[in-house]
Amino acid sequence: MDNHIDTALLLDKVAKNISQFPVHASNILTTIVMKAMRAEIKGLAYKWAIVVVRPEYKEGIPEKFVDRSRRLP
């Protein structure tokens, strides 16, 4: 469970086929961003962070990861 690098790389493979998991897409994308950051693979984290903030996934981001105080007007 502590092997963040392998987990991030496996989630990258899953995220490349995210259209096969429409119900859980936001959770998967958020998880890969978090795991990639923990594994210090910042390029991978950035790549999927850009995807997760798209309008189709943005509303599904788990509440614990959303900082409402920094919301733009």
C-alpha cells in the first residue's frame, strides 16, 4: 500500500481508458492526482489534474478535496 510509484503508474493506465468507467471517473482521476503527487511524479499529476477540472468531471470531485474558500467568483 505504500508503493505510491507503482500505484500511480497503474492508475495512469486505468485513467487512459477513463471512458470505460463513467460513474467513477472523477474519483479515479482525483486518486491518480493524489498518488502521483505522493510518488513525486509531478508531470503525471499535472496531466491528470488538468483533466479532472474539466466541466464534465469537476462536479464529481470528492468534497474532501475541494477548498471552497478559494473558489473564484
